[in-house]
Amino acid sequence: MEEYKKDKKNNASYYFIDKHLGTKIENKEVFIEVTSTGRSISYKELSIQTNKMIDLLSELNIKREERILMLVLDQIEFPIIFWGCIKAGVIPVPINTLLSKDIIKTILDDCRAKTIFVSEEIKDLILDIPNLHSFIDNIFVIGKTNQDKGIKNFTAELDLCVEKEIIEVSGDEPAFWLYSSGSTGEPKGVIHVHSSLLETFETYAVKVLKIEEKDIVFSVAKLFFAYGLGNAMTFPMGVGATTALFPLRPTPDSVYEIMNKIKPTILFAVPTIYAAMLANLRRENNVTFENLRICVSAGEALPSQIGQDWKRITNVDILDGVGSTEMLHIFLSNKPDDIVYGTSGSAVPGYELRLVNENNEEVDVGEIGELLVKGKSSAIAYWNKLTKSRKTFEGEWTRTGDKYEKLKDSKFIYSGRTDDMFKVSGIWISPFEVEQALVSHQIVLEAAIVAKKDSEGLDKPCAFVILNENITRNDKENILKEHVKNKIGKWKYPRWINFVEELPKTATGKVQRFKLR
């Protein structure tokens, strides 16, 4: 892709939608809703609807590079709005549909969007914001809604529009924003350019996943995440494959139902979902895996026990990978022909990785350092956060904030977030290592480790554990402590174990350890 010359082919939407026009793929279904409506849309119809979006945005006098906010479920209107904005040069800002009203208002103030598109089922998250109409010009509701309070029906308004021509851009122009999931409690606006979408497709999707036109994709991670955006949209659209969309919050039961109904060839999920599905599969295996050729996990490191058990029961491997909102998708991953459970694999072709210590010096094999990544899919910056941008984006390198151990075969083992690491008896402790040890015991479903000061003011591991089932034995705490001692070392065992019903997480499945601390 030419970066500086303006051309409609540099517009990301051309590559993922319009290049399929006039081919055998144009009438193929690109998205299918796994709901009672069973709606679907073809590549050709998606092109028509996104061309109409250009007209709609023009009629509203929304200018190039202005932002619009998307609070939209995984439904057909999501790609219509997202790609329609990109065709028009308007910046779509899709955000997490599980956010609180206060955080949504904070993001609105930050990105300065004057137009909002919201799904009917969650419209109150927008409409209940005080004094909304004093700073918002247009509100479009997707679904059946009364046109009151200045609210417009998205479908009705789009039907009145005509097709307009895609605009010419350079590959370096801002295309869309994503807000980070906030594992540290502060969402940040991440600015991505048109060429970033193609970069993630040509690296991970083509060279690792080897996605094909015949694939049927289902992603548990939603479209408003960087992970889900690649999984369910750009990756399948790049080759003319089909994606199943599920607007509701995924549960193990709903994922089972979807898999039995659409029989996907590729499943994208997070470790939490795989762990919960495994707990059910160990009791009753009533899910069809006949078409499934590969699974992918990201969002949080995959415990080796989960990967091994999943492979044993389903005969399908899970590719554990590492990505970020800043890099748009996975840049460190296991490969289909090179899987080592318990590691995050090696660099995705097209990316370079470094591990550095506190002095920014490269660490040796066997040592732990902060992971830096170099790749063309890196974001430009954080919006309105200059200091944070300069600390994260260092020239061609991006700091991930993750700690890893480097192995001699260019593979990496996850150790934890930089903020989560702590020392016990002068030795660094990896929360993830202790969590893996706990999860490897049959009674544990999930675990999280944080530092807690003992009576002498020294940091020691403190565990929060979700059990696989209701274990009433009084000695379960001692059983788990001894298990960890024997598994990874006597000084690493958790001094305290709290048995809980759930762990605080972002919607991508990342444990928010700062809340546990």
C-alpha cells in the first residue's frame, strides 16, 4: 500500500469490501447474525449500504476527520457504520457496550463526537446521560424506536440515502480510534491509520492463521475490541470468508449453541471462556467440533493446562497469542506447526521483539524484561495524552507494559504486567506463574495473584481463587498451598487464599489486578 499518495485504493474499506465486487465472492454472505432473526448481508450489499453511509454523513454535515461514537452490539449495522465512516473519511470510535454511563460520558468528552449510533437494547446508556442534547447533535438508534427527543431511526434514515463515492486517502491518514480496555482503570483513545488494518491482515491472518475464503469464523471477543475487530471483521473480509455475529454477552452455553448451529472452522476466544467451556466438557461433551480446524486465544495469557486439556478433549489446538490495542492485533504467537503450551510463542512474521531491563538494556536468555514491539500496525498516539504517548511510542518501538522471560529458541514466557510484578525474598515473582500452578490443580477454575504485605511489611503472594465446583473440604487452602510449593517452588506459594465467585476483569478477559490490590 502506498502511504503518501492519495488514492481510493488506500482507503481501508476498498481492500476489505470493494475489491470483492465483480468477483465470485460479491454475493457471498459476509456476516450472519446468530439470532432469532437470522439476518445476513452479502459483500455486495455491504458495499451498497456503506456507500449510502457516505451520503448520510454528508447530509448531517459531518466533516472529514470528525469523530462519531459507536455504542453498537455485534450486529450487521456495526460493519455498515464502521466501514461507511471510513469510506467517508469520518473517524468511527467504537466503544465497549458494557461500560458505565460515567465512562461513556468521559469518552464522549474526550473524543468530542457530536453524533452517536447506539443499539436499541442499550440506548439508555446514552439517553440517560444528563444534558446530552446540549453537546450532541445527532443520535441514531439501531432497531425499533420512537422518533422522539431528537432521536433518529438509523435504518429509516439510511434508506433515504443514495450511494456516494469512496474518498481518496493516503495510508497514513487516521481511520478510526479504539479506546483501550482499561486494565489500569483509565481508558485511552488509540489512533489508528488506514494501513494498520491491512498490516495486521497480511501478518497474523495470512502468515500465522492462514485464513481462507472457505472459513467460517466466530469470535467471542466483540467487534469494538482490537482483538475482535481483526477476528470477526478484517481477517475474514480480507479473503472473502464469513463471520457469525452474536449480539449478546457470551456464556459457555451460548458459545456451545453457536458452535453446534454454525459449525465454525475458526474460534476466537479468551482464556476465561476456554476454561469455563472445559469445565462443562469434562462433565458432558455435547458440542460439535467436526469443522473446527483451529482456535485462538488472546487478551490474557493461556494457562498451559487449559491448552493441553482442550487439545485432548477436542483434538483441536489453541494458538495462544499476544496483542494490544496499540498494535491493533496479535504480534507474538504460537504457530499451528510450532505450539508450546505455557509460552506465548515467537514473533509474528513482520514484527520484531525486544526484552529490556530498567536501564533499557537487552536482557539475556532466561532473564525477565519488559516487552517492546516493532511493527507497522502501531498506533500513532494516544489522543490528548502527550506524556503517556511519548512513554509508550518510542520511535518505531512500542512499549507493551508486559514482562516476559526470553527462552533460547526465541520463544517467550509471560510473567505479568509491569505493575503486577513484585519481589519475594529478593527474587522476582511472576503472578502468572503462580496462577498457572494453581489452575493446574483439578479443583481450581481460575486464579489471580497480587502482592500483599505481611506483618513485617514484606510483599508476599496473595491468591484469589474460583473453584471448579463447590468444594466443602476444610483443608482446601492447605492443599493448594502445598500444590504450588511442589509445582514451582517453596517461596512462591500464596500465603493467603481467598475463595471468590468471580474476578474483576475488563471485557476482553484481562484480570484487573489493581482492583484486587
